[in-house]
Amino acid sequence: MIIGRITAKAQTTIPRAVRMALGIKPGDEIAYEIDGDRVILRRASDPFDKPFASFGEWSDTLDEAYDSL
């Protein structure tokens, strides 16, 4: 178990082991999900949500309609 501390300004540092496990770096967004008496921390955007995002040559404004599916 990894333990952290809350500052007087209600801030905390995400431990290095957690950052590495989630693959997050400064500037990345994170999401909190409350599940009863626990909180689940995850990356806000999963790189697998848009599997073709790296194919810029196929990108078109008409394709944006499919992003919300």
C-alpha cells in the first residue's frame, strides 16, 4: 500500500510509483471515481479510446462525428 499526505491546502503529490503505473506526466489529466468508501484514480483520457488518433493522414472534419461514439 502506498500512503500519501494531504497538505493544509488540500493538495497531495501523486507518488512516483502511481504515476509510473498510470503512465501520467505533468500536464496530463486524471479522473477520480467515487465508489462507496473508496476513490479510483485513473487517466482522464485513455490512449486506447481513439485507436486511430495517430493516423493524421486520415483525419477529416467529417470523422469528428464518430469521436462521440
